[in-house]
Amino acid sequence: MKPTLLVLAAGMGSRYGGLKQMDGLGPHEETIIDYSIHDAVEAGFGKVVYIVREYFKDQMEAAVKEKYAGVKTVDGEPLEFVFVTQELDRIPARFTLNPERQKPWGTAHAVQMAAEVIHEPFLVINGDDFYGRTAFEAMAAFLKTNADAHRHAMVGYKVENTLTENGSVSRGVCVLDGSMLTGVTERTSIVKRPGGAAFTEDGGETYTFIPEGTIVSMNFWGFMPSVVEKMQSYFRDFLVKLPEAANPLKAEYYLPSIPGRMLVEGTGKVEVLPTQEKWYGMTYKEDLPGVKAAIAAMKAAGTYPDVLWR
């Protein structure tokens, strides 16, 4: 069974200032998602599920149908596309949505939206992050061969390879025992400073440096289908405790919290697949020139063809 690629593309792009998922970066206006799908198809994935917001679903779906018409998997079968929406009101019936909340529920909530269309091992990625070809190859190999329903995986990046010059980023800082993940802490404001990567929890008054080489999560998680039931259960727990949050209107249900809790409970394991790839992302509008230059260099080096889809 070929694994599925799940693309988190529902982010509103508040820091970036627009619908960044649609911006052209390659020589023929290819988007970051185009390169991710190209790498995934070459690695052996057979289906792509987009998580989007309702207000731009039609735009995304029309663009995808036009762009990927005729694209086939490595086995020669048509590449399948499915679109699922993430909206604030998609919460369990026993809970009431606060009408003042505007912020989406977060990445773990987004993955749940695909519960009815994913029944095979799957990879979760951000729609605005460039992960690199070898990361997809490593994850595809794991998802195709893993036989343990409670063993999952993530591709781990060195923190210094995941920073932008233009502001802060959010990363899951990992603790490992050999190749196995033992803990992950979400740091929502990591910046590049003289001396290396550092995070702040007080708005920039105090910074704590992260040692070079520290492995971080880039939301490049490979899951067995069994994880979806856990996500749904944990989300109910999140909503029960939401009134206790520092800011209930903005508290998010982060994807790294799922494997983190499974590790604590002993109900799941996560293998960390190392990579030397450098991340390129579209967190800020100012990131655009750097991403374009990096893709141009990779094309010149032969990593990508001039035209992704023929």
C-alpha cells in the first residue's frame, strides 16, 4: 500500500501577509507545495490530501486539477487528490465554540479533519515549508516497511538548518535516546541571534540558546492510521482544559503534542530519521527571494528538472 501525503495548507498566513501557498517560486511559477508533491511522488506516495480553509478551497482545488492533470505515481497510476476543510466549528458536539475565537485550532486539529479519507500510513507536512528530496525518501522507506501500528516516525532537522533571517519560527525541540524520540517541547519563538539559535518565552526580554546540532521537528511526521483515534481523544482533553489556558481564544492544539503524550503514556514510539537537508520556508514575505534563489541553485545542480510535470 502506497503511503499518503497530507498537506497542512489551512494557515491564514498572518505573518506572511497573504495566501502564500499559491506563490510561484520556481522557473515556471511552481509553488513550495509543487516541489513537495514532486518529491513525494518520486519517493512512492500515491495520494495527496490537502487540509484547507473553506474560503480558498475552490481556488486551490481548481489550480491543482489544472496543474496535476495526468500526473502518475511511480507505478503508473493516476495521482489521487482529496480536499478537506478545517473550520473553527468542527469540534465535538458536547463543546461550544466561543464566538470571539478567530484563530484556527492548530495543526493536530487539522490532521483530524482527514480522518475519513486516510486509512493508510501517512506523512504530514506544512504547505509552506520546503523539506528536501532526501527527507521524503527516508520517510517513504519507513512508511512502506513499518509493521508496528504504534511505531511512528519524524524526520529530524538540525536547528541551525531551520531558521529565517526575517523573524521568529516555531519548532518542536527534541530529546533523543539513540534514534528514538523521548520528548519534544514546542518553542513558538525561536530566532537566529549572534551565537546561534535561541528561544524566548517573554516576548524577547530573555533568550535561551539552543545548542548547535539540536534536533527539531519541522512538522514532518510519519504516522500509522492508529494515531487518528489518539488525536481525537486528546483533542477532547484539550477542549476540556481550554478555560485554564493563558489565552483560551488563541491556545492551539499542536501536532508535536500527540507523539509527546504517547511517549509519556507509553502508547506509542517515534523513530527519528536524520537529515542534512536545509529547510526553506515562507514564514515571512521577506523569505521569498531566498527561497527562490535556493530552488534555482538546486535546479542548476540537477536536483530538480526545469519542468516538474510534463
